[in-house]
Amino acid sequence: MSTPRPKDDQLDWLRHDRNASHYVRPRAPTALLDSAACSDDVRLLLAVASSQGGGERRQAVRDTWGRARPDSRLIFMMGHNGSSRLSPELTREAAQHGDIVVEDFVDNYHNLTLKTLFMLKWAASRCAPALHIMKTGDDVLVNVQHVLEETEARRPVEGPLLLGTVGDRRPQRCPCSRRHLPQWLYPGDVLPAFLSGTGYLMSRPAVMVLLRRTADVPLINLEDVYVTGLLASRTPAIPLLTAATVHVDRPLLASAAGWLRGW
């Protein structure tokens, strides 16, 4: 299935208010459903972007790389479909697995920045023991053991840092691109250095700093550019590090569920 291409009129809400803190409300309870919790043993939070109709993908993640282990915690973050009423199927899934968070925003491709910011909010307020947060999606393959090894190599965490793969710094102006960035949202010819949103690792100090900076940096529709680029580049800048072990991929769902069951 093709990814929706953002059109200027679908981003019109950003013309009215680009203050991210007005949408995420970092200090207020906003979740429509929160079945997840963190224990004191959690070192790594796996924060996975999902959607209400993505039950098959969520189960594939649970069965493979996201399966329960004492040193990591898995949550699936999603928004609503335009109504605060949740489907009985999703409510049952949340009660069974205890890993679903539904936040107060319309869940579509153009609101991915809000989805990631709600992940940061949940990590800050609901998962204090986690020293690192891995942000990714339910269509992605993550080698959790390699990520944990990377976090272990960098202990103790002394300051904010971000690890991942550096993305293309040329803004896409063509509406035909799924990464279309209108000039009225970002007039510059070069994007700040940022990490690809397919998956990146954040230290807990980085999460706290990024959340604080949302009130000062106007929103754009590209979550990786906004979070790891625009927010992270504020003075003092958060270091962006390329880590070979923090590598993610998008496999075919069925084949991934098959060969990864031994992980």
C-alpha cells in the first residue's frame, strides 16, 4: 500500500498553531487509553508507532523482536480515528497485552510528529526507570540485543545524546514526495542534521531536553527532522551519533515473523 502524500491543504492546521506544547500538553494527562507500565528493571523502552488497525503488525512485533524481556519494555503508541470511542477489539487487545497507549490526536500520516512527541511524553512521565528510548515503527525490524549492547557501552548516561542513521538534508519541495516539506513550513534550502525516523535511540536526558524545547520550536510535518534536527540543534545542541548497531530495516511482515521467532 502506498504512503499518503501530504498536500498543503492537509497541513493547514499548522498555519493556525505550530506550538507543539499546545497539542501534547506535557504536564497534563491526555491519554484516552493507557494499558502500559514500566517496572524498575527496565533499561530500554521500545516505543513503537502503530495505528488502531495495525493489530497484525503489533502481534508480529510481540512474537519477534519486541517480545517480553526483563530489561526492556514495549509500548505501541497511536492516536484516535476522529472519535474518543475506541473499538472493543482494541480495548481487549490492550487488556490482554498491556502495551497499548492511545493519545488524543487524529492518527494519520501527517501527524507523525505529534505521535513521536507523545512517545517522549509517555517515556518522561510513565517510564522513569528507562535510561534509553528506542523510537521506531510497527513495520520495522530492530535488533534489540545490539541496541542494548550499544546502551551498555555508553553507560553511565551523563548527558543527552541521539544515535541512529543520518538522513538526507535536502528538503523535498515536490508534493509528489511523501516527505514533501512546503516552503511556508521551512523556507531554508538545507535541513539541519537529523536522524532517520525509521528508528533512532535517545538517552533519557535527551528526551527531557527535547520535550522542554517543543514550546520554542515551531512544528513541521516531518517528525525525524523536527525531533532529532530542529529540536536537537537548539543551543546547546544534542549530539547526533551514527551507530552501526542501531540499524533497522523494513522486512516483509510474514517473512520477518517466520525467521525471527528464534530471537
